[in-house]
Amino acid sequence: MDTFIIQGGVPLNGEVAISGAKNAVLPILAATLLTSEPCVIRRVPDLSDVHFMGKILQSLGADFTFEDGTVKVHAKRVKTRGDYDLIRKMRGSICILGPLLGRKGKATVSMPGGCVIGTRPIDLHLKGLRSLSAEVKVREGYVQVAAKRLQGNEVFLGGRVGPTVLGTANTMMAAVLAEGVTVIESAACEPEVVDLAHFLISMGAKIQGAGSPRIVVTGVEKLHGAEHEVIPDRIEAATYAIAAAATNGEVTLTNMRCDHLAAVLDKLKEAGVRFEARGSSLKILSGGEIQAVDVSTQPYTGFPTDVQAQLMALMLKASGLSIITERIFESRFMHANELARLGADIAIEGPSAIVRGGADLSGAEVMASDLRASAALVIAGLMCKGRTQVNRIYHLDRGYEVMDKKLRSLGARVKRSKEK
Ligand code: UD1
């Protein structure tokens, strides 16, 4: 297994280009199953999750190639049963359910497992598909969905903690080929849902309201092939912005969308981070004195759960107490214990982490537990005096394109090596 060796204490400096969004590209790749014609997706990040989704599409009978950031998929014919071992390994693969049901009228997909950040139910995905008159069964570890002809309907997709991103995606992808009009109330408003809607519209789908809590889909008979460029990864951008601030560096992020980061930038401003935000570029300036801030994660446009861990790392250098409350996933504080190995003072009280900033941090061996927790450990390692070894960075490779190279280009002393 690969590991990152970080010699901390060096301010990041320079320019870094943001890659295409992982969370946009996964459902978009699934959506290519909706047509028998070829699709071309550009600005695809080279991530293990993307290669994995490619394998899933291939296992369903599609041609899939990935070269220089461009994916070509041709799902001339598709099977309706997903491979158990492939699908259960990646949560994002659940979004093949909607497209297969839409195109073929049936699908059998293994139930995705839970993961370290908490239970990950799919009841809302199934509610969405049921509302389109699909029959849904869970048998022997598989979800089976089938419908003679999907029928448009009204469905409320708000759950215990609000909307569901991939549940909205799945319902939207099935509804595009249903008969009649589907109204999704309490839909997820995330930019990745909007990007998926744009791709579906370029395939001939009729969708209004994506980006708002009410999405209206008017079913069409057939979709055709299309080309699409994926939006920039707002979570990757937030991660580099926080890494720059955490090391008191000066970094310009390019090829990004500042408007997708409003909640994060607002919080960074409150924390005393100085920056210039100009459309597709963001310059983090050095010299800001980091202040403790309180934050609660929320669905978009609120502060993203996917940036909670990274903000916690930044709060380690703030003076005072900061309260970080996780409202989306119940066990998403795995990084707190690992940060403690570096000297962090963090107490967990129910859904909140109380961070007493200003502790003296020093490098140590830590273990990544999930994708964003790993990013927090890397940021903390960059802040620490001495050597930090972050183990199990295959989690990072799922969601950050060439992170070690990007960090080195900013002057960080980060080396990838084999875990001993
Ligand atoms: C997506 C993102 C993930 C991000 C999350 C929240 C991808 C590939 N992943 O995950 O990075 O952290 O959005 O922004 O895009 N829930 C239910 N029932 C369901 C579905 C979800 O109760 O059927 C709950 C979840 O347990 C969670 C909340 O709803 O508490 C939000 O989850 P959801 O938006 O569905 O997350 P994902 O789409 O899986």
C-alpha cells in the first residue's frame, strides 16, 4: 500500500489547476448507459473511482476508454445485472440503477455496503424509483427494480437530514425516459446534480429546475449520444485553499468556480483567511491570522460535509475554541483521533467536535480512514514540524488527482512511497 511522507512546515506557493469533479463525473458516466449511441466526456479526473466506474460499465457490456482526460463510452447493448463484487466496493456505483431501469425497464444491482463515515441507506433512491411505478425488491443482497413502463409522478425526496444527492440523480435518470411528467420535490441542489442535468439535456432529455429544490422532468422516448465537459471539483478546490491557508502560503487556484464555494469562502473569511476570488480563479494570500470559527455541515448551499475534515485541520492553528458540527453523516470524525496523534486537542461531543486550537503539532505516523479524512491528515502533516507519514492513501487516490504531484509543484515536501 502507498503512503505519503511529508516534511511539514513549508508554506505552499504557486499556482494549481483544479481537476474535473469526481462527484459530477460518476453519475454522468452512469448516465451514458441511457443511450445506445456513443458519448464523450471531457475533463475527467484520473482517479481510481473513475477507473472503477469504467470497469462497471464494461462489465455491463459497454465500451469504455479513458485517455488524456477524455472518456468515450459506447453502451450499444447493456446487461441489466451489475457485478456483485465490483458494485459493492464503491458507493457511487448505486447510480447505475436509475439509468438501467430507464433504458431497459429492469436492473439488478448489489446493495452498497455501509462505510466508515456512517450508515449509507438507499431508501430514498428506492422511494424515487417506486414513485415512477417500478417494483422494488431487496433479495439476497441485491436490489431488483422492474417496470413495464415507467410513469412520471410527484415525489418528495427529502430525508432525515435533507435531500439526497445520488438519490436525486438516480430518480432524475430514470424519469428522463418515463412516460409523462415527474416532479422531484426537496431535490438536492448540489452543482454536481446540475452538471448531470446539463449532460442529460444535451442527450435530449427535458429537465427544468436543476439546482433548485424542485426539478421537473418531462419524459422523452429516446436519448442520443452527447459530448460534455465536467465542472471543476469544488471539494478539491476547497482542499487546496485550506492547505494554502494552513501553511500561511500564497496559492492561486485556477480552472475552478468560486460561485460553487460560497459557503466555504465565507467561513474562510470569518476565520481570517485573506483571498481574492475572481470567477474561475482564487488567490489565497499569506499573512492572515487564523481565528476559531464554528461550522455546521449542511446540504448545498451550506457548508459541505466533504470539507468538514479539512476545516478541522485548519482550526488546529486557530486561537480559541471551534465547534464543528456534522449534520449529514453521523460517524464522520474518524480523522479526529488521527489528528490527535499529531498533538491536536479535539473532543467529540455527540455530532460536534470541539477543537482547541494552537496546540504544538509535531509529525507522526497516521492512518487515513476515508477520502476527506485523508485530505485533512495531509493538510495537518503540511502544518506540522517534522515528518508525518500518512498510511493507506489509496483513499486519496479515489478522489484527488495526482495530489502528491500537485503539492510538490507548490513547494511541499511530499513523497509517495510503499508502506513498510
Ligand atoms: C454524495 C457524495 C458525497 C457527499 C454526499 C453529501 C457522490 C459520489 N458522493 O453522496 O461525497 O458527502 O453526497 O453531500 O456524489 N440518505 C438517506 N437515504 C437515502 C440516501 C441518503 O437517509 O436513500 C441520507 C444519508 O445517510 C446522509 C444524507 O441522506 O445522511 C445525505 O446523503 P446523500 O446526499 O445521499 O449522499 P450521497 O449521494 O451518497
